[in-house]
Amino acid sequence: MRRALKIVGIIIAILIALPILAVLALDIALNTGAGRSFAAREIDSLTGGEVKIAGLAGHFPEYIAARSIRISDARGTYLTIDDVVLRWSPFALLHRAVDVRDLTAKRIDFARLPVPSAKKPKTKSSFSLPVRSAIIDHLDIARIDLGKPVIGHPVALSLAGHAVATSLTHVAVALRATSLDQPGHYTIDATVDPRTVAAKIALHEPQGGMIETLSGIAANKALAGPLDVTIGLDGPRHHAALTLVAALGALHAHADGTVDLSRVAPAANVTLTIPEIAPYAAIGHRQLDGRNVLHLVANKNGSATNIHVDDAIEITNGAKPIPTLVGKRATIAGDITLDDGTTTIHSLTIDAAAITARLAGMVDADTIALHGNLTQPDITLIDPQLTGHVTEHLDLQGPRTDLTLHTLITGAITTKSIPSGPFKVAIAMTHLPRAPRGSITGSGSLDNAPLAIDADFARSAAGAVDVALHDLTWKSLTGHGVITRAPGAKLPDGHLHIAITKLADFGKLLNIALAGSIDAEFAHASGSPATIKLTAANIAEGRSIGLTNAIINASLDHIDSDPAIDASATITGLRAPQVTGNLALTAKGTEAALGVTAKGRFANLAGKPANLALAGTLDGKDRIVHLASLTAAARGVTATLLGPATIIAKPGFEVHHLALGLGGLGGNARITANGSLRPNLDLTAAIQNLPASVARAADPKLAAHGMIDANAHITGSLTAPTGTVRLIGRDLGVVSGPGAGLPPASLTANETLLGHAMRGTIAATLGTARLNLNGTAPLAMTGPMAFTARLSNVSATLVHAVDPKLDARGIINANANLSGTPRTPRGTIDLTATGMRLLNGTTASLPAADLTAHETLNATSAHGSAHLTLGTRADLNVDGTVPLTKTGAIDLAVTGRTDLRLVDPITEAQGTRVTGVITPNLRVRGTAAAPRASGSITLAGGSVENVTSGLNLTKISALITAAGQTVTLDHLDATASHGTITGHGTIGLQAPMPVDIRIAFDNAGPISSDVITESLGGALSITGAVKTARLSNLMSGK
């Protein structure tokens, strides 16, 4: 027996030792390089290649690390995890717990969602290990990339934190996420136990951040702004305090209240406040001031959820009409119960100045039962031209597929000038929405006349429509008829007649001076043509618009197969601003061959007589117009179609054999066009012998002479045309006006279109002046260009032809060699002007001026120099760089010398003699918006003498310096008889240009003659902004 027990003990020991030895063997194997490689291969094999692990490391099983984990599907890799580390306690699973000490990764790239697997799902195992608790002591993901296919926009963020959940009622979480695309921080801190809750969520990001992008807010410019949201929940679970503070740019809101998180009867009592509604109103381009307070109470009782809403909006100011319609305070209040798919509206009310509404009832998946009323107590608030009130009662009952509606509208509406009695309109409908059938009846009084309407209508489920207008009467308005439209029919059958024998009845309602009468009738019987007749007589609107008679007759036949129309319209005595005359139109034929004519004779069309006659055929199916004849005359110009022409508007736009003859105003021109414009451009066009005098047709004041010829063959597309264009203008000029004295001009242009550019030559003459352009120019501002321009022998005597009061001499020449683009030009420009002078006026005695300039363009700036001389008295130079953009840098230097004796011929005529030399040495830097000056301007050896008045200032000298935004008068010195005049001060170059200048007089005698001698002392000062400067006078004299 003892031996048997010993054997049994040995067997039991072996059975216990074997699993232990197996686990030890597995542990040892997976912690070797070969074992880890074996594990990675097995995972790859077991997942069918969908999971690949590289760089497996650590100490199995409590410490596992991998350099890369890639998860793929049929389309490739969709999830990549780099440098992942997991430190955990796997034996905690025996206690149904997850215990992670450390979970980190350098990068997780979730590029897209996986595609559904084509494999059949495997049968689920019956084994499960429910987890009762989870602990993550440290979580740190350095970078998480979510691709656009995952959530709609690419997102990059980091995530760190820790979490503990020992049960559903014991949770502690702290997570921090940071956006890596731009500044943005998102945090969650929460602790929950069976009795209390303490949670806080904070979101902070700049404009266009992650949340704004994902929600679509960033795409709405009206919502632009940084986002800041803080949500807090703190206190007992059955009465936790809720706080919310939110801001999106200028939009602000906050909320507070309590929340009951109990499972049996959860509830909430929250108040949301918008302290200022102006930013919200601005989103809808409205100007409105005020605030909004929303109070929400919700509680769950069994399967039912009861909701109470009380919303109040207070308006303090705003643009009409909203403050008038809403009033100082408007409210929305409601009590609603949601219970297992049934919504019960115990009461829902809206109270505002212009409207009040009440609604109650029930809605579920099968039925609707709603009733309520809407009242507009004062119509004046809606339209100041009206007074009165309106009330509408509504009752909607029945299954959703077979509803019944009853509406009764009552009230009284009166205009300020038209008396009105009470009215009543009743609408009854059944079998909504599939086959509605109903009636509308109305009665009342308007402008001391009875108003009545009585009509029935029905639409079957198959689509048949029946409308019967039994009565429509008010004053001279009458209407009656019955219309029936079968399912699929293009035209209804029946008869409808409406007449207004006195339009003046409606003129009073519309506050328009109307007159005349209208009679309209429609009739159609199945199998017969449909007829439409409209007759208008003696129509007038005020004194400016009217017609003596208008008759429109039309018949439609074969609507279901090949519709045929026979229609005519005759309008006589048409009167409108800039139009007086008669017009007749006809249309006869089928949709594919509709013959049309138009004849008009106007005594006045934009101030001149005109007439029109047109005939052709319209193919409405293929959108083709065949013009047979066309003659028109207006403002002295006649147009005649020289032969049949065709215009095709489908699928693109084509013109074939169009030839127009233009006559009148001293010419006999011919315009032709043949080809297509869309979708492919292939057009040949020509203009022959077009007189420039045709411009008078557009503007009678523009009297021109000359002749224009042009021809073109253009292919490609409208956005990228190719081909050739030639234009010739001969003997061009104006007959009257400032330019009438100019010599005749000529123009010749030969251009080849290259898609997005044109290459060719342009030559123009004006008297002895010549302009030549040669090269390539873009058809858009951003395209490349490469051309030369030469302007030669432009005589200043042309000024006299424009203004006979001016007589000038001189010659101007210029050359340019340009490349780059129009917005970023490169190249050189040279300009010379020699012998420039005016021969009349006070400046006629000045010496001739000579100017030379050379500029090099460098895309965004121009660098060069300019040299100006006036005889031997003035010699000025400007050198440096000027910007070609608004924000570009300026760097200019101004130097030279000007002898003031230059103006002697002008001043000596008034008895004044001026001497002195002005020497500038200035430099201007900065930008056009913020220039900075440096350098100086000096005046030396100056004097001013006027024999007549006795003015005599000698030894005048001055120094002006510039530094940044300030110009300083360092000193001004002058001798005045036996005394002196001195000055100093500053002027600011930035707005409002502050001035602070002081001029001192010390026994100064600026005027001395046999008649008067003065002696001045004291000072004058000028201070303040240039436009509002103050002059202070502390002078004394004798």
C-alpha cells in the first residue's frame, strides 16, 4: 500500500511539473532571438499576412517591445505602429483585470479604414474572459496620424495620460492631447465613484484648429476665431453641478445647472445664457443687440422622459424689422414627453410682439394629432401700410398616410387709404399626403366691396388633378372655370376665364396709378387644340408707361406627339421711358420648325426713330435659328441681313453664313462671321469699310472720321484661342472737341494668337509721331511677355491741337525692351525729352528743359536714374529704386543744384528779383505707406528784393534736414535792414502731419522805402496738425 501511494505521488508530481516546465520552456524560448523571430513568423502566418511585426524585443510576457507593427488588408497597409512598448502584468488576467504599467509608441499612423474582409466570418469561440477592472499607469503616444479617409480631414496629435476603472462606478481618467499641426490643447480629467463625480473637459485651439476643421466651422468665414470650451461636472452623482463656458471668436455662451446621474431616474436642470447676441446676428448679416436665456429641465420617469423648455430673447437695439417683430422680450415655452416612440406636446407656445402661437397634440410612428392657433395681433408691426389682425386655427388629425387638415383664417386687414371689413378663409383637406382632396372658401369685404372665393381641388394617387373655381369676385374682377389634368397629360382639359374690366380697382390696392382692362381665357378639350386669348386695352401705369391695345392669341395642338403652335401678339400705342411705337409678333409651326416674325416701328427708341423687321425659323428641339431676313435702322445706322444665316446653340454655339450690311453715317460696311465658338473655337470673321463715324450710334456727341478694316481666323477655344488677327485703321480722328485739331492717325496690327499669348506687330502714326510694338504679349496678367516698344518723334506741338491756348515745343522719344509678366515685368525703359518749353504764358521765358531717364525693371522694382536740366540754371538728378508693388521698398537719392535766378524772367515782370542757390542732397527709403527720409536741402546766398513795395531781404540761408518721419528746419537766417529774421522747427510726415515752426524777428525791417520803414520784434509760431494748425502771434512793431 505504501508503495502504491508513493507511485501515485510521483505521477501527480510529474503532472504538476510538466505544465510548469512547459511554461518555463516557452518563456525561455520567446526570450531568445530565434524564439522572437519564430513568434513574428507565426503571427504573420496565422493572420494570413495581415499582421507583420519587425524588431520584436523585451522580456516575454511582462515586457514586450516592437520596432514596427503593420496591419494590412487587400488594399495594403492601413495601420502602422512604430517603436511600441508594453509593460504589463499578464497574470492579472487570471483575476479578470487588465494591469498596464507602461504603454508607449513613437508613432501610430492610421491612414484609412480597413476594407471589409471577403472571408467568411469564423465561428465565435464560446470561451470568454470578462474584464472587471482596467489600469493604465502611463500612456504616451508621441504622434498619432489620422488620414483624411478616416475622419474627413488629416489630423496629427500626441496623447498622454493614465486611467483606472475598477468598475462602472469607480473610474479615474486623465488624458492630454496636443495638436501637432498648430497650437491646440485638449484635456479630460474625471473621477467617478458611487457617490460623487468630478470631471472637467477643456478645449483650447486657435482659429482653424483641429475641432473647427473636423466640424466644418473653419470653412465658414463668419465663424472664424479661436475656440475655448470648458465643461465641468462636480458634486454628488444625484445632484452634480454642471458648468460650461464656451467661446468661438466673438461668439460667447455659458451654462450652469445640476445633473442627476442616477440610473433609475436621471435628470437635468440647466440654464444656457448667450450674453450678447450681436455676434450671432452678424453671421446672418443682421445688426441686433440683446441676450438670450434658455432654461431646460429634463427628467426620466420609467420609460418616459419629460422635458420643459423656457427660452427668452431680449432685444435692446437693432436694425428693422426684427426689433419691431420680436419686441423687447419674446419667449418660447414648452412641455413635451417622449415615451417609447411617442411624442406628446402638452403645450408649446411662442410669444412675440408680432405673433403668438399655441400648439398641442401627439405624434408617433403611425399617427399625428395636432391642434393649435396662430395670431398676429397687430399687422402694422409686419407692414406699416396696413392695420388689423389675423388669427389662424389649425387641426391636423389621422394616420400619417391619410391625414385630415382643417384651417380657419379670420381677421380684418385695412390699408391706411382703403377701408376693409372682416374676412374669413376656410381650408379643408382630406387624404393627405397621397391623394389630397379639399376646398377653399372665403368671404369678406375689401375697399367697401364684397370679396368671395369658392374652389375645390383634388389630386389622385395616380396623379390626376381636378380644380374647380366656382366663384372669384371682387369689384370688376371675375373668375370661374373647371380644369382637369389626366395623369401624364401635358395640358389640362377644361375652361378658365378671368377678367378685370377696371384695373384702377387694383391700382388703389397696390398704390399704383393703373388704368385699362384685361381679359384672359384658356380652353382645351381632349382631341382639340388648346386656345389662349389675352386682350388688354388702354393700359396705363401713371403717365410714363402705357399701351393703347394688346391682343395675344395662341392655339396649341398635338401636345402629346408633335406640338404645334399658332400664336400672334399685336401691341399698339406702346409707351415707356425711351420707347414709343408699335410691335407685332407671330409664331406658327411645330417645335422643330416654328416660323417667327417680328415687326416694330418706333417713333422713339433711346431718343431716335427706329424700325425692325425679322423673319426666320426656330428649331426648339435642336436649338437652331434660321434667319431668313433682317432689317433694322436706328440713330442713322441701317443693318441688313445680306443672305440666309444659321445660328446653332446646341450643344455649343455656332454661326454659319452670317453677313450684315451696315449703311448710313457716311459708310457702307460689311460684317461677316462663319464658324463655331463653343465647344471648339473655329471662327472666320471680317469687317470691311467700317466708318469710325458709326460711333455716333452709341454716343451722338462722339463725331469721328476714318475707316476700319479687320479680319480674323481663330481656332482653339475661348480660353486659349489660336489663329491670326489683322486690323487696319486709316485717317482716324475726331471731328469736333479737344482733339479735332490733331493730325489723322493710322493703325496697323498683325497678331498671331498662341493660346495664352499673342505675337506680332503694331504700328501707329499721329502726324510725325511713330509707335511700333513687336513681340509677344500674354492674354492674361500672369502670362510671359517678350516685346519691344519704340515711340519716336512725338512733338510737343500736339498739345496745341488739344488745347489751342497752349503752345509748346520739344521732341519726346522712348524705347522699351520688356520680358517677364505684366505683373512682374523685367527689362529696360529709356526716355528722352529735348527742347521742352511753353511759348506762351509766364513760363515762356524759361530756358528749354531736357530730360533723360533710364530704368531697369526687376519684377517687383525699377532701378534707374533721371537727369533734368533747364539751361545752365538747374541740374537735378534722381537715382535709385522704386517699387512696382504697394508694399515694396523705396530707395531714392535726389541731388543737384538750382540757381534761383532761373525764375528772374517771371519775377522781374512784377518788380521782384530773387537770388540764391538751392542744393538738395536727399535720400528716401522705406515704403510708399511709410517713407523715411534722410539728407538735407540747403539755401545759400539768397535774397529777395521788390522795388515797388520796398521788400528787401538779404543774406538768406537755410538748412532743412530729414530723419525718418520728421523734416527739420535746422535754421533760417535772413538780414532785414538793420535787424535779422531767424527760424527753426519740425514737420511730421505721418498723419496728421504735426507742425511746430517758430519764426523770430529781431529789430527786423523787411520793408524799407521812402514812404514806410518798419521795425519788427517778437515771434510767430505755427503748431498742431497741418489741417488744424494754430498761429500764435507775439509780434510788436513800429
